[in-house]
Amino acid sequence: MREKISRFFSEHEDLYLILISTLIGVFAGYGNFIFRYLIGFIQRIFYGSDSEYFLEVLQKTSLLKIVFVPAIGGLIVGIIALIFKSAKGHGVPDVIKVIALNRSISPSVAVIKTVSSAITLGTGGSAGREGPIVQIGAALGSGVGRIFKFSSARMKSAIAAGAAGGLAATFNAPIGGAMFAAEVLLGEFGIKTFSPIIISSVIATVISRALLGNDVTFFAPPYELKHPVELLFYIVLGVWCAFVGVIFIKTFYYFEEKFEKMNIPKFLKPAVGGLLLGIIGLFIKEVMGVGYDTIDDILYGKAPFLLVFILIFLKMIATSFTLASGGSGGLFVPSLFIGAASGGFIGTVFHYLFPSVTAGSGAYGLVAMSAMLAATMRAPLTAILIIFEITGNYQIILPLMLSTIIANIAANAMEKESIFTWILTKQGIKINKGAEEQILSSIKVKDVMLTDITTFKEDTHFKEILEGIKNAKHIYYPVLSREGYLVGMLSLDDIKGVLFEEGLEDIVVAGEICTRKGLIYVSPEDTLSTALKKLGIKDLGAVPVVEEENGKLKLLGLLRRSDIILAYNKAVTRFMENK
């Protein structure tokens, strides 16, 4: 019976993937429900209410609770993180890393992340629930892949499908969830990859709507384009959001480095972050929690102008205190919050200066939410689609698309890494590179260079050069000075130019026919990726490997194009064997 089922599904692979994707979507949908219930449960324990409108809850909360409850939550998460490393962090970079390195995620991560993130968010941490639910969904998808013994390619799809389902369920945004998985996690849109992601997103969203309702996340203000010239203001908004987004990225990782260097036990760091957040919350409660109610106030122009400006930067700091210290939560909603504040602020300025041709501040806040996601995540399509879905507003499409693309381009010009890939780049994982370049970037020149090479002094006569190349293992020859330093390169083309000229064998020397100007070389610490790019400058077959010594080039070896190809093939073979 089992063999018949196995044969049936092997003959109907599309049906097999549909069923597996549906299963992953079911798990992601229920995982989101449990996660959100647990957040409310913990919030009710500490604050007496499970309302998502956290600002109203804080208005009725004592000052002592505001200061110390986030610290208590941080302490608990810090203790959990001593045992389970996956308890801390903002989730998405870990999923990107797993997919990039063709690994799987232990299903236990879903449980650990659910508990630790629920504690952080339930105790008032300044973070979002989307980062953890992406990791929770990814872990559930990976678990399904393990059960069915997926190949590495299918495992990628299963992880992405779980992540998409989790995000779609938490935001009630199936298209945005699917696009996030394709654009941010996988970086590709192939139909075979995209199909299971779509199915999982739809199923997870259906379950979420059945259990939690079909409400939009934010209520968008009415909008109309007052005048075509207003599009110029939205271009400025895009650049402004790029600037603020890059500040957010740098601020977050600045604080992360500071917390890493802090000379206290690791489990106390999230508690310190929580305490600092609580102190800020004493004065400006809006920075605590997820912040949905504050975003609504900004979109409807209810928040004071000065407060909106202050919140742009205080929310960055509050989120950094929560997550950079070791708390568990997401950066997606903080980016939306900072975007709404950034747009609300500049929109107020525009409307004050040019009231006849500009919409109200809420419209700029709404557009800036999408632009800020693009600036921080570098995923403009996800940003555009998810704002449409979480607000249910499609009237603002023109300025939204314009500002989002401008923000994405401008932010990329200011900072190459997104808020998700910054930490991965620091770890040496280049997500924005292809698989081939990833492999080449992992191998150093010194590991594959040829050291047993034929060289010539610059005063070596042509007759001796012809004798020397007979037994050489290569066709590019370094030319050295009398002191032994590299001064040029001799190729077969250089030799052919003299070979058929009679009477020059005892007259011409290596230094006269070798290439001296624009000499291209590499160092032993360069990667093969760097070396390959240098070889491509002049379409060379080999480059000398040197190190600088008193302003001169000391020859260490030779790197041939064939050496790079051989090293790459060996690395790919090892990778396939390990899988």
C-alpha cells in the first residue's frame, strides 16, 4: 500500500506539493493563532489586559510596572537564551541564513521562539510579532520537510512556504506574505518555487480569518491626489524615508555591538535593555509595545506634530534596546511605525507650506510606511503589496509605488545591506550574491595558487626563455628584477612576437618584451571571486600572487584560471556529498 501511494505521488508531483503546502499552511495558521494567544495571555498576566491597543492599557498602568515589567520580560528571555540560542533575535536573518546555506530548522525552534517572543511582546517590548512568526512558520515548514525527507531544493520551498504562511496569517495579507518569502527569503520567483508559497499563504490566512476575524490591520485615511505636482513631494518623501531607514539600520546594529561588548552576564543584557525601554516609556509611552494604536493616530492626524518627530528616533532607540540587547521580536512593525512617523512629520510640513496641492499628513504617513519597508528590507514589491493588504486601500497606488521605489534606490545607494542582511554580511554570508560567487568567495587565493613556477629575470636572453618554457606547467611567466621582485609578466603572445624574428635570440631580454604597465596581480588573502574579476579585466589566463614589501612586489606564486575552475568544481562536489 505504501509503495502504491509513493509511486502515485512520484507520478503526480504537483498534487504532492499542493498537499504538502496545504499542510504547512495549516500549521502556520494555527501556529500564528497560538502565538498571538500566548502574547495576550502574558500581557494579561502583567498588565491586566490582552488588548492590542497597548497605549490605552499603559495609560492605566502604574509607573513601576512601566519601568520594571519589560526588564522582567527581558530577564526571563535572557535565561531561556542561556539554554536555547534561538530564543533571542528578530528571526528573519536566521531564516535567510538557513535557506542560503541549504540547511533545515529544528521544529523545536517553533516552540522556543513562540515562548520567548510572546514574553518579550507581552511584557511591552518595542518589537513586532512578524519576525518571530516568520521563524516559527519556517521551523514548522522545515519540520514537515524533515518528515517527508525533502531534498535541499524542496526543503527551501518548505521553509519559505512556512514563513510565508506565518506572515500572511499575522497580517491577514496572503499576497504580501507570499511576496515576502519570494523576494526577501528566496530572492527568486520561479513558478515551482512560488506555487507552494502561494498555497501555504492562502491556507494560513483562511485559518487566521476563521479564528481571529477578517479585520484590516490599519484603518487608512481617505486619500486623493490633489494635483499632479504633488508627486514631486512624494519623491522627496522617498528620499527622506531612505535617509531615516539607513539611520535605523545603523542605529540598531550600533546598539547591538554595544550590548555585545557590555561586560555583564549575557542573560542580564535583555533585562538591561528592557529597563532602558521602561525608563523611556515613563516619559513617552508610545514607544512601548507593537504600536498599532499610535500608527492609527498618526495616520488620522491625531498625534501632536512634535511628538511625531520625536517618535521617529525614539522608536529606533526603543526597538534597539529591546532586540539588540537580546530580546525576541520582529523589525517589520517597528519599520512601519517609524515610516508612519516619518511620513506624518514631513507630510505636515508639506501641507502647511503648500495646502492647495498636497493631501493631509495621514496620506504621507501611509505612503511612508511602504517606503520605509523598502528602505530597511530592500523589498519594494513586498512593501507595496503588503500596505495595500493591511490597509485595504488601493486608491493611493501612484504615490505609494513612486515613493517606495525611490526609497529603495536611495537607501541602496547609501547602504548596501538591508536590516536583515547586515548581520549576515558581518558573519561572512553574502546573501545578495549568487551560489557560484558564494562558493568562490569562501576560497582564498593562497589555498589554490601554484607555487612551483617558472620565472625569468628581466635580463634573461630570449634563447634561455625558450629553453625555460619547455618544461613549464603554465603559459604565463613572472619576470623578476635582480633583487627578485616582480616587474612584469611574460605571456606566449609576447614570445610569439619575437619567435620568428631571426637574430634576436641573443639580443632580446625578458625585460624588453614583458608587460610592465597596468600589471594586474592578487594577494594570497584575496578570494577567488576577487581574483576572477581581476582576470576578467584583460581576459587573462593567470595572474601573479604577490605581497608588498617596502613598496615592491614580492612574488609568492601564480593563480591560473584553470586553478579557480578546479577549486570551484571540488567545492561543489564536497557540498553535494555533504548534502
